[in-house]
Amino acid sequence: MLHSNTSSRGLPNGNSQSCAEAKGRGKGKASAGKIPIRNIQTSLSNSVCGFLFIFYWCKFLTMAIQFARMRILTRSKGHCAVRSATYNARGAARSERTGEKYSFTDRHDLEHHEILLPDGAPEEMHDFETLWNKAQFAEKRINSQEAKELLLALPDNPEITDEMRLEMTRGFVQDNFVKHGVGAQIDIHGPHEGLKNEDDTLQDASVNYHAHVLVTTRRINAQGMAEKARDLNGLFAKGYVMDGDKWGEVWRDYQNDYFMK
């Protein structure tokens, strides 16, 4: 918090002495009615520093967006991880489990697509169709959870570049998911007219920049899909994680830390 050193007479640094006080302090002291040059310089310096601090801090706060929502893709509700991954990637793929084919190549708002995997994961899993078919194959129950999906709103200020949006998203996903052993698909969508989503996909936050992050529910090792990462689960209801507000706060704080670097 910034504190003001201005006295009741409006002079910086508490210099509100009377004329008599100024005269009675010996040689070299300021005469009555005059503010020492040194005090003026200090005041200006403090004012400029204070202004710059407030300007840049407000700038950072404006950039950070507190919107992040997570849901669970559950088989018993008709969700399909391959379908969601294909939609997010604006690509084409086939679900080996159901035999259904999906194509969303007619949508042209994809800014970036990539798969992040923990160290030692099979290289073939960098292909989204392979990754999510293996994720589906690893689940045997009719009510299995095939994936988690996180939607992140991204800042679209003019000074924010595509590279900065990607760096923020990638770092956030790496820190919160991949370093804990799970895989994640990142798809950044640019501004577009409002699109009606498929039944099993998150509704886009807005027509502005946003990222879809599809996360495996199992850890991945050199052999492929391993144990369920239940320690990473939050409480959820009706398919949506109940600690969703937490993700918004974590995402906001991550952006602020990024802009302060």
C-alpha cells in the first residue's frame, strides 16, 4: 500500500514548519515561505516512482483474467474423450471403442495445438487420436471417467502476443498437471463468432482467446496408461468439479506472477 508523507499544509515529507521555525534553525536553512530544492527533488522522485508503481500494477491486474472452469468427461453421460479432443483440435479422428468418426476441420479458429506428456511417456502418445483412444481403452466400466477438461480464458490486451498466451498456458498446465504424471492436450482458440458446441464439449467462455486443456485421469509411464491419479481429483457434482472457483483464482495468480517477471 502506498502511504502519503504530505502534511496538513500540503508540503512533502512533513515540512510544515512556521516562518519562525525556519529562521531559527541557523545558517543554510530555508528561509520563510521557501521549500528547499532537495525536498522538491525528493518529492518529485517519490511521486514519479509512486505513479509508475500504480500504473504498472493496475496494468497487470487488468491483464489477469479470473475465469477457469473444469468438468469431468464421464462415459455414462455419453461423453467421449476422443470426440472432445477432436473438437478441441479442430481435427478428424475415430474412436476405436465406439467406431464413430468425428471431424471438425471446417472450423478455422485454432491458434495452437500440442500434447504435453510426463518424461518417459511413449512418443506415439503425442498424437491426440492415439492418446485418447488409449485413455478410453484403459477404462472398463460403463461409468468410467475418461478425462478432465479445463477451459481457460486468455488475456487479449493489444500488448499480449500469441507467444505470451502460449507460454502462460503451457507453463500453467505443466505446473498443475504434467509434472504430477498425467498427460494434457492444449488447444488455443482465437476470437471467433459464437459457435454452438457439441453436446459433450465445454461451452466457450466467449469469442475471445481461450484454451481448452484436456487432461488424462491416469498417470502415464513408459508402458502407457498407468494408475488413476485420484490424488489430483477435486470434489465434483453433475460432472463439474466443485472446486472450479479455485481454478479461476489459481489461473489469475499465475498470470499475475507471469506479468511481474
